[in-house]
Amino acid sequence: MALETLEREVAQLPEPQRRDAEEAITAVGSALMRDRSALKDAARLVHQPAGEEPSTRAGQEARNLRRVFLLWRRAAEESLSAEDLGVSRQQLKHLRDAHKVMAMQLPLRRGFVYPAWQFDPETAEPFAGIPQIIDAAQQAKLTTLGLHQLMVSTAAENGATAADWLATGKHNEVVKLVRAANAHGS
């Protein structure tokens, strides 16, 4: 993302989030400017061949931060907005509060997005079992991003995902899978 694009996106945030974003970006930028080797490592991350590790701890942290932002970007691409669903924000808030849909609040963005895997593509209605899946995720201490990653990652030898199971009515199996995430320290 170009610096100009980042500046435009940050400028569109509500005031408290804008201040937080500016402080975070300034802190990261200042740390990189103070440690030239970390700055070089961060710059190499953009063009780094697979398997090559950054040489400093700051470079490794920059690499990890980049990975997290890539996960958030993928989650955003795999999600729907209120407009995409043709539902008002108020209706979605009611559904969120009742645990009938899961929402993610993306970093540096306003509003919520809703992972597409929880909706029937024909009707845009939430699949059966979403409240139980959300409850299991909370018990397993999964973040919304963690639950999303679990749902879209291959969960079976045949290449199926938990989202595929949900779409075919196997929400009980999905609940078991989500509960098991806690047993493995996720």
C-alpha cells in the first residue's frame, strides 16, 4: 500500500480511531527509522524469497505484523458488508447481539464485516448452528479472526473446510471442531 493511500484511509477514520492509527503508524515508523537494519529487513519483506528469515528481532516482528495484516486482508476479502447482504446495520446489530451472526471489525476500518461462510448464498440467511458455533468459539477463546481462519482452512483429507461442512448442514461437526480448538491452546 502506498503511503498516500494509507494517509487517505487513516484520514477517513473516526477521530478516536484516527488518533490510535496515527500513533501506531508513527511508533512503527519511528522504531524502523531508529534501527536501520530493521528498516532494511522490513523493506526486504516485500520482495523476500520464501524461506529467508529477517536478521534482527525487529525485522522478525515486522514480518509477523505483515503476516497478521495479510490475514486480516484475506478475511476482509472473504466477508460481506451490510450493503452486500441487503440488510440494515440495525438488523445486523440485532443479529450480532443475539449471536445469530458473527462480525469482524477490521483494523483501521469503520464498521463491521460478516464472513460469507455463515450465510446461505441463495437466501443470504445465516445457516443453522451459527449461535452454537459462536458460543463454542467464545468458550475456546478464539478471536473472530481465529474463528474465521478455522472455518476457511482445510479441515478434512478431502479438502473440505468447516465452512463446507456448515453449508451441507453438518453444524454439529463444526461445533465439535471449534470446541477442539481450545484443547490445542488456540
